[in-house]
Amino acid sequence: MDKRKVYLSSAFGRKLKKLKKQEKTELDNAVLDILNDPSIGEGKVGDLLGVFVHKFKVNKQLILLSYTYDKSEINLLAFGSHENFYRDLKKYKKT
């Protein structure tokens, strides 16, 4: 595992506080998967070029986790269900 620094966006941090313990454990596992292999996510194109999305399940529901990375850091941008995920991510990326 590389020695990358992990940063959370403010939106990511706010949603993180609202999670139940089981949901947080699943999210932590997904983040560890990304730390072990940042290329695990699907690279996006167009407006979201440079953003990767890793998909995992919590209580049988698909959750998407978006992030960017380079050799020194990983930026966790957002996570949530598929509904409006990309629309909200585009809004966040513009700011």
C-alpha cells in the first residue's frame, strides 16, 4: 500500500457523520480497497474527467463512491446511491 494522504471533501464529511455503524464499516472497507488499488474505480469522461467511481453494496443497495487521485494523495469527493449522484457530482466539481 502506498503512502498516499487521504482528503475528504466537505460534502463527504457531512454525509459521513450521518451514517450508521454498519454503513460506515462498509464505506471504510471500500476506502481501503481504493487505497490498496486506486485504479479499481471506473474512470469518468466528459465533465467528470479525472474522477473515478468505485461501486460497492451496503444492505443490498448499490453505493457509488467518487474520488480523484495522484501519486501523493486521494481525494474522496462524494458517495451515495445512484439517484442524482452524477448530477450532484458535476455541481460539486464546478465549485
